[in-house]
Amino acid sequence: MFLNRTFVMPSGMCINPIHNKKGILNRSDNKTTQEGWGGSSCAMDSLYDIDLISEKIPVILDNSKTWHIVLSTSMRLEERGIAHVRGVSRHRLTESHYSNLLIINRTASPLAWFVECKDRSNRSAVMLPYSFLPNMAASNLRNAAEKIKAQLGDYDAIHVRRGDKLKTRKDRFGVERIQFPHLDRDTRPEFILRRIEKRIPRGRTLFIGSNERTPGFFSPLAVRYKLAYSSNFSEILDPIIKNNYQLFMLERLVMMGAKTYFKTFKEYETDLTLTDDPKKNKNWEIPVYTMDERKEEAS
């Protein structure tokens, strides 16, 4: 928006097999599976609605005819057609020097297909909210989410991020450390109940989105709530879900439509969360598993 430019997105995205086990979709079953979805990549337009994004910010894919024409023309012009930039502010990019050039941003990691456009020191400078991209899901995912929301009726939701976030490593003394010291504890059913019970009354329908693979892991929550998972809606999901990236995008839409929604980590100050651990933490700390230790920290 600020730059008044057309952005180019990759037409495909690699799928990490670690995050693509079918067991995540079937997490409410009493058995586990190591079977994965087929394919090592997916088309970007199977995840995002490019036309819908383009209503706010013009976007094209890197396999489109438009991109081929722009790229071939710019390459023929060499330095008069392409500018490779690194660490250049968005304000400088509005200068006339860049106005007719194809800009290739070399600031981001080459391993990242998307990097959030934000000024970490001045959040008021962010022109798009966190909710923008989640709401730009492909139309079939949005339609499926609406059907699930209609079947759920009046419901609440929790997003429980475990899996990859619980990775530990040993320090030089052999002591296990983790980046999110309270996360394993805070995302276990007994602690989830304590965290949400004042906000979500007994008897409510609770939709759970999670990357936890252990069958029946969240069953203890059933003493207070009517539990619902994406696997309860196989007639809606089976025809369209081909990987866990699509599944997460759909689940996120469902969770965002809940009356009360607990995220795992805080993104906005007003967010309800399951843990107080910050979403970004470079330090590796000793895990905490007891409530007493949390109270001591708070005192």
C-alpha cells in the first residue's frame, strides 16, 4: 500500500514433512499414525486467495505471464531495469530512483518465502493487522470454515501450539533447556482448565486447534466442555484438505470466529493466551512444570 507497487509471490511452497503428518487431522482418534500427506509442495493459490489479497495490495505469482514479461524486460535492461536492495527503508523505496525498477529485496533470509512487513520499534507504522493474511485464505478454505462454524453454532476455541515449540537441548552440564520454559506445562489439559475456566463457562462447545499428535491428549477437558476438533468434520474437509498447511489456515479461520478465543502466545495486548511465555525468546531456560514455581515468579 505504502509503496504503491505490485508484489510477487512464489507460485508454490515447499512442505516440511515434519509438519505434515495426517495424525494431526485425526488427533481425536485412539490411535496414532506416522502416515503423511502426499506431495512435497503445494500451490500458493491453494492456500491464499490472490485476487482477494490484490483488492488491498496488488499481487502476482512468479509463474504468471505478467511476471514473465516484467522479468524478461528488466533483465534485458540490466541495471536500468533491476535493483537489488538490502536494508533499504520503505521510505527510500518511494524515491524516484526506484520508481521504474523491478526491486528484488535481499534483506530477508533466502530460506523464507514470506517475511512480515513491520517496524518492530514502531508498531503504529504497521499498515496491515496480523489478521490480514489469515483472512486471505483460498475461497474453498473460507467456505469450508463457514460451514464448520455454522455446525458448531455458539462456541469457544483454543489454539494449542506444542510439537515443534517443545524442542529441548542440553547445556554443557547436561541440563535440559527449552526456549519456552512454561509452555509444556501451560498447554497440558489440567493447566488449560485452570487458565480458561473463568472466561469459558462449563458446558460450552470448545473447538481445539493444535499440532499435538498424542491421541486423546485433550480428553481431560471433556469433564467441563463439549470438545470439537477438525476431525469431527471429515465430510467437509476430506474433499479439500491435502496438507496440514491448508488445515491450519482453515482451523485458524474457525478459531477466529469463536466467541472467546485463547491463543497460545500473545500477539496483541488484549489477546487471551494459554501461556505468559513470550512468542519470541532467544534464551534457553530450564523447563518449569509446577504451579508453585509460577507463583514464586509472580511474587
